[in-house]
Amino acid sequence: VDGMGKAAAIPDIATISFSVTGEGKTASQAQDEATQKNNVALALLKEKGIEDKDMKTTSYSVSPKYSYPQPCYAAPCAYDEQRVIGYTVNQSTEVKVRDLGIAGDLLSALGDAGISQLYGPNFQVENEDTVRAEARKEAIEEARAKAQVLARDLGVRLVRVVSFSENAGGYPAPYFRADMAMG
């Protein structure tokens, strides 16, 4: 027998992400610029009541910038080699906002502070396990009721659960006919 359970929850947190970029002739200059911009954003978030535990760096990259030779359309061409002319640093930070009422204000404040790469807010349920447990309980109760009816109709008694599997749903996988896949 199988059972199905559904549970819904209203989002209780939002996540906002932002990235800062720094450029410089050396990697350390680019890092200093990115760090300075990120520190401004983090100070602003703390000022707005966001705790340190709700902010985390999600990516950090240092990339060289190259000069490329000019294209040559007529001979004779003097070929120039590409060379490193500087560095770019990109740092991304994710922020968990527990007070949904200030999510829009935080985005505005970060934008006003010069942070131009803003993403979100993305709303979610912080403790999804509680919602899943509620749906699982409903599914088990439905399966148990079906098993009891089946056992009564068959004239047998239920002893124990032999196996259990859980599927969080999803969409059915499409199956294509061979001739359509090849055509």
C-alpha cells in the first residue's frame, strides 16, 4: 500500500545575495578594493540588525585581466602577445533575513551603498524538516488505513511494516518513443 501526504508552510526567511568586484594592477590591490566594498555592505547589514551568523561568503575568485593583440587584416602583421594587465576579484555573500518586513529595505540600502550586483529576495522555509515530517505523518496514516482495509478484506492481520520508502515528489520523467527520439 502507499500513502500520500501534503504539507504547506509560509516562508519565514528570505535570502539576499550580493557580489562586489575589485580591480587593480596587482591581485592584492584588487583584493583590497573588493574587501573595502564588502566591508561597507557588511557594516550596513549589521547596522540593520543582521547577525554575523546569518552572513556567509559563498564564492571568492581572483582572475587575471589580459590585453589581447589587435586583429590584423592586412599583411605584414606585427604579432603582439597577450599579457596580464591587472586582476579582478569577485566576492559573493549570502544573507539570511529573518525579518521579512525589512528585506526590501535591505536591498534598497545595499543599492544606495553602491552594491550593484544584488539578487533576491528568495523566500523559503527555514526548517523544512518540520514540514516534511508533517507530510510524512499524513502519508503514513493514509497507508496504514489502506493496509487495515486490505487486511480486513483479505481476512489477514497486520503484523509489522516490511519496508518503507519515501519520495519527495517531483515531476514524472518524460518517455519518448524511439522513432520520435531519432527523428
